[in-house]
Amino acid sequence: MKSNSVQVLTGGVLLLLASCQRAPTLAVVDPLASWNETTAKTAIVQFVARVTAEGGSEFVPVAERVAVFDNDGTLWAEHPVYFQFAFALDRVKVMAPDHPEWTTKEPFASLLKGDIGAALAGGEKAIVEIMMTTHAGMTSEEFEQIVKDWAATARHPKTGRLYTEMVYQPMFELLGYLRANGFKTFIVSGGGIEFMRPWTEQVYGVPPEQVVGSSVKTTYEVRDGKPVLVRLPEVNFIDDKDGKPVGIQMHIGRRPIAAFGNSDGDFQMLEWTTSGPGARLGLLVHHTDSEREWAYDRGSPIGALERGLDEAAQRGWVVVDMKQDWSTIFPAQ
Amino acid sequence: MKSNSVQVLTGGVLLLLASCQRAPTLAVVDPLASWNETTAKTAIVQFVARVTAEGGSEFVPVAERVAVFDNDGTLWAEHPVYFQFAFALDRVKVMAPDHPEWTTKEPFASLLKGDIGAALAGGEKAIVEIMMTTHAGMTSEEFEQIVKDWAATARHPKTGRLYTEMVYQPMFELLGYLRANGFKTFIVSGGGIEFMRPWTEQVYGVPPEQVVGSSVKTTYEVRDGKPVLVRLPEVNFIDDKDGKPVGIQMHIGRRPIAAFGNSDGDFQMLEWTTSGPGARLGLLVHHTDSEREWAYDRGSPIGALERGLDEAAQRGWVVVDMKQDWSTIFPAQ
């Protein structure tokens, strides 16, 4: 494209109007190319058209075009285990040589033998111990580097892809489409805020200041004249369920007009978003594709979707059928 | 200015290159017009030139140009009492008819008699009680409206100006100058996050998602089918001193390259900001003008500046002498 060309973004198409010496050319590129022409795509495009139509009754100023996205199961996959839990398990292996006591201490002993089921027999207490051991005790900058190194090398057990290549191409397109229409896009995830920030800008185009998530307490110290932020093994905030609207208010300070999730952990975020005045969009990604991805909803230990399915129709939320609505799941490698 | 004119921002001057039928005209407007030509202004302009010089050794990409500003005493005045405390006192008067018990209950009884000194004899406990009574118990949306109504009408006891007209013109220009040079500007204040957000976008051009402050705990409820966020009378986070770097990490997720404060409550924010690698700017506003504003530093009950003054030189921080460095304090009305 020549540098003096003009990009005009309209409801559903990207028009590239190239100005050149020859006769003008017109290329039409669909910014939502991985979305099949079904009702889900129509609902998204129509919502954006309504809130961006200047002079229209549902016009929303750019500053108020806030869109929030869950991460696990909405922007990237979450099976067979949450990727952050896979990170924690990898960390246990890396840290084990410095912890000889783990060979006999649960839940680490079972983890190191590869028996995740036995490790998790300890329930929530075991999970919290694994998470705190692997996510706290270092500085924020050290943790950032640990996550970056892991994200650059760790691979998904089923696909062999980097975990950051397990993002959903249609959702990636949706992020860009909304931004091109003046939206500010935020991640609002139950995952760790500091686990996501090291790679969300590069992978999703979402900068750290637009990431909301769960967190541990942090303290400021000056060590040998050098200031550091130290991550403590104590929960600060859980950004899930009722916590999502609270996290949104804390970090964003205004109610979004569009919310995207996939599980009942996102229910309150969609409820809060879509109960405001004016045009609103709530959307749930329903995992229906056991061949290209995974199929799960009711009763799933990860990403259960039950109340959301029951109430989506009456609340006017869009339910995306991954198998029917998405022509592509993961980006080309 | 004609619509086809071009704005070119350089280190210290805004060039308006107007394209028109007549001979081209060149207007030079100083974006820091209220800053006298002293070392403080030079330090600001040179810092911005260094981090924005493409190809230079100290160039900082736009995404990393994060600047943080304290509010009380840095962006707006803070005498004779923090304006948020004036808001709380006004709220006590408004709420009094619904609280007949306050006529005999301290600290409210003294406040309603106009005796602030006696009310504050109860120390921190009295202050917390006044703040929690006036800042909690309602929904976030109700509180936002209360603050908006107050900000639109309440006036400073000395100047008769609206409190939002007690902002510092030179700092307002500095916010705009940094933004014009690709910086994202954040407020990081000990004041209440929800007390600032209702007016910071209009007054400073800082949107709610770029405001960091102290907060009360909030809970999500559905009342008669309508979701609300309820402000609880319990401290969630104090964004002051050691808390400022923690608040920065929580909300912004990267270390700023420029920090602006005025009191020892900002010390750690400047320390954290200026101890990172590359070009950094730390700046303290020193209140030296008893005629046009107020003069205070050591031992002041509000906005005390002691350690900052002692260590500014060795840390390379700029100390603004309001009397000498600012040609204007408050904006023209």
C-alpha cells in the first residue's frame, strides 16, 4: 500500500483507497475474515455500526467505547488445563533442584512424579500452595522475565504450538476491528495480571495498563539502594465472577459497552456491561468444536458455561458457536 | 487555524504552519508559556527532546512514555485543607438532617458547629470516621453524581473560585506538552480514585482509566434486578508514600519515565521512576509563593516536603520554585 493511501473503516469492510498515478484501485478486505456470515457476526457488525453512527440516536463518543475481554477460553484456549497452571507446573520442575524437601512434600512430590491428579487431591489448599510458591517471593521485574522466558519457549501438549499461538484468530480480528472503530480494548481475566502483561501487548495489542486480572499483594522495598517491588505469597484480588465488575470499576472507572466471555466466571461482567443504558453488546464464546479445539460447557471442570447458556437469549447476549461461526480457530503458523 | 494546517511539535515550540492562499505565515506558540525561562523549564524541554529524538541513544518508544502526576499540591492546590476534606465537610452538612444524632456525636457535633479543630482532636480515628461516613454506603454511580454536583458548585474559601479552577496553569500546560510528545499521562494521588475520576477528564484531559488513587472496598450486588457496585466503609488501598509505586504497578504495569510531585508522599514514586535505566525525569513542585498561592514545606501539616528537598540535588530531581519559575499560577477565569 502506498504511503499516501487512505484507510476508511466502515461497519464491516476495510476500504483501501489507494491514490496513485494509475487509475484508482479499490480493494475490499473484511476485518472479520475468520467469522462466517452468521448471526453472530451480523450482531457484532450491527452493534458497532449503531454506536459509531455520528448523529444516530445510539452514538457513543470515542472516550466511552470501552470493550472488555476475558482471556482464558475467550482470547486463547484453556484446555487441557489453564495455561497459567501449566506455567506453574513448569516452574515447579525448574525450582525443584533448590527444594530437595519437595521429593516427599505434597503437592510437590506428586507433581514431580507427573501425577497431577494426586497433587490436586489436596484441593484448593494444594492449588493455592502451588500458585503462591511459583508466583511469589520474587520482584515484579524478575517475575516478568520468568513469564517472558516461559512464553517464548513453552509449548502446548496437544498442538505443539507456543501457548501464545493458541489464541483465537476470530477474536484477534475482533480486537482489531473494535480498535479501528475507536474502542479501547481491555482484558479482564481471572488469570494473574502480572502473568498476562508480559505478552499481551505483543500478542493482542493490549498494553499492560489495559490488563485487569487477579493479583498477589506487592510491597515496595529499597534493597541495597535499589528500589524493588516484591511479590508476596498472599492473595490481593480475585478477578472472577462478582470480582470482574469490581475490577473493571477499579481499573477502568467506567462501565464498558461491550463484554466478551466464555464461562460463568464472566456472567457478572456481561450482566454489568449490558445493563447500562444505550446500545450494549454481550457475547459468549461457546466451545462446540471437539475436532478443531475442544467441546465443553455444562459440568466442565474448566470454563463451565451453564447460567450463561440458560439466560443468554432473555438477556440478548450473543452466543458464538465456534464450530459454526468461525472459519478458522487458530492463526496460521 | 485552517483545517489543512499542519501542527509540528518540536522540543520546545509548537509551530503552526498554515497553508493558505496568501504567503505562508509562521506562528510560534510556546506550549509551556506559563513557565519562565529558568532551569526547571530547560530541564523539562531537554528531557522530552532526549526521549523523543528518533535514532538517539535515549529514545523511548511511545508505548513506554509513561508520566505520572500527583494531584494535591502538584496539579491543583491543597490549602487551607485538602479539597477532598472540604468535600467531606460539605457532605456532613448536607447529610446532617438525616442524622439528628450528630448534634451530640463527635466528630460530627464539632464539625456542624464549624469547629474543625475540635472535630479533628479525635485524630486519625475522627478523620477516618468523617471520610467513611461521607464516602461510603452509596453506589459508585451515586457517589460519582455527588462529586460532580459538588465540583460544579463548591468554591474555595479564599479565592472564591470553583475548586476545579484552582489547578496550576503551568502543570496543565505540562500535561498537554507531554501528551503532544507521545506521553500517556496518569494521575497517581493519595486522594480518592473515585473522588477524582468524575472531573479529571474534563479538567486535565486524563480519562478515568488513567487515574490511580486511594480506594474503599467495593462489592457487586444485584438489587431488584439492577446490578450496582456498592462502596463499603472499609479501606481497600492507600495510594501514598510506599503505596504509590505499588499503585503504579497495579494499574499501569510498567515503570514511568517521568514523575511529578510536591511532597514527601511522592518521594517513593519519584525514587521508583528515576531509578530505572535510561533518561528519567523527577520533578518536585516547591510551594514558595505566599502571595499568589501558599508557601510551605518543612513541618507543614499538609504537603510537607522535607526528604525530597534534602535529596533532590543528589538524585538529580528538578525542584520547581513556584515564585521564580511560574509566570502564572492559576488559569485566567
